[in-house]
Amino acid sequence: IRGLGVTDGAWLVFLPAGDATCVGAANAYVLPGSGGRLLGAEGEGGGGGKVAVQLTQLGLHKLCVSDLTSPFLDANFGIARGATLAVLPQSSAPSPSPSPLSPPSPPSSPPFGTIPATGVAVLRGDSKTTKVLFCLWPGDETVT
């Protein structure tokens, strides 16, 4: 968070928008999720101008800021004008589909019985000729 007159060490609290006050800020800053302390820039032992929040109430939220070390009154907080945070419902996008199954294995070659006694001629499959590459004879059933 930068600008808006917010300085390092300030307490930042997000409250539901709807009025021009920070009523509830003193209580909210000590509860987890509504805001936190803005620490110095990265490299200076700080959080790089960030505050982690976890808001559960849907809608628009305003930012209330206090420069005090331990604010204990709502009046110790002021609204950071121009800073809002919208909490929206989770997307109703369809859940991811299950991972695709592995492709089916290619069909196996038809099983051969035995090679006939006269043998089998093996031809080149991509050729228009009938040139014989080799022959399979009985007993060559394991040749691939």
C-alpha cells in the first residue's frame, strides 16, 4: 500500500463500507483477518508495503488507518479516502474436469497361428511393388 498518506508502522483495518466513520476499527485491528500493521519497504526489514487480510463478509470495504502505536479508540482511526476493497463471491466457474485418461493402447496385431509350411512372404508396406523383403518360415513365429 502506497500513497493515501499512509506511513510505515500504521495500523490498517478494512471495515464494511456504508458510512463515513471507522466505528469498530479499534476492535477490528486486534482481530486476525481485518487488517494489520504496515511495515517498511522490502529490504528494510519490512513487508514491502503489504498487509494480509482475510475478509469473509461479502461487499465493499473501506480502509481505516491509525498512526498510533496502540490505538484503542475508534476515533484514533481515519478513513483513507479513495481506498476500497471489494470482497466478491467465489466464481461459479465449473470445477476442473478430471485429468484425461491415458490414450488407449493401440490394437494388438491379430494373433498368428503357425506359419504355413510353404512360408510367408513379407512385402514392403509403403511400396507399390511386390518386391519381397524376406520370408518367414515355420519356427520364425517370434520374428517381428
